[in-house]
Amino acid sequence: MRYCTKTQEASRVTQVETIMPKAKLVEEAALETSSEIDNLLLEKTISYVKKLVGDTLKIPYKQIETYVGLEKYGIDSIAVEYLTYAFEKIFDGITSTTFFEYQSVNELAQYLVSTQRNKLLELFNMKTTKETSKKEQVVEATIQNKKQATHQLRKHGIKLIRVINKHKICQ
């Protein structure tokens, strides 16, 4: 067993990095897909919250502005109780203080997305096999790319560096 010099270690790391960019691209694609799902979920949640607030307060849906405080629409303690009741039918853990903490439709929607994500996905039928299969494809592609990278390294006579007891060992 011999220890690697810093030069040997650096050259091997560089070789590994040149073979691994495909795995990084696949991981970035997964993040973009996740981000797109989050954006769509937020959009649908905002629309849903606007509808619930509009129905409860007897205000047309299109008149409710997303970033304006709910007090503009005449929210008082009685209206908050009605809103709480309407939201409790659908979501867990909604209390009257929620409407004082998150005062606009946008803030309320973001809160719901962060705390009630699974319920919202179910409500909007967004948990599809397409989403699951896409994640599975990304994982499979990442695994395949790592296998190909390892094969490429071995083909060129380079074995992966193992870290044992905090010392890098060359093999």
C-alpha cells in the first residue's frame, strides 16, 4: 500500500470530474422538474385560496388580489371564524390565528404549500405516476452515469480513491 502524492490525487480528481458531468446534468434536470411542480402547486393553491376566500366572503373570485391584505375585503373576527371553518374542512391545523399571521392570499398559499403539501397534491390530483416515474428515471440515469464513469476510470487504468482512516490510498 502506498500513499498518493498531492499531484497524483489532483490528476485523478480531474479525470473523475471530466467523466461525471452527465450525472450533474441529470441531477439539475430533476431540480428543474421539482421546481416546476412547486411553481404549479403554488399557482393552483393561490387560485384555490382565492376561491375559498371569495366564496366565504361572498366576493367574486376575480376581484380578490393575490398580494393585497385580506383586511381590504372587510375581514373581521366573525369573517375569520367563517374562513377558519371553511379551511378546516379541507386542511389540518388551520386556526383563526393563521389568518392574522398570513394576511394576503399569496402568504396564505405559501404557508399551505409548506405545511399541507401532500394534501394539496392530492387535492389537485398532482401525485401522478408520471411524477413518480420521472423521479425513478432520474435516479436510474444517475446510477447508470456513475456506473459508466467508474467503468471509464477502470478502462483507463485508474481505480477509485478510497479514504481509509483519513489517509488517501492509491491502488
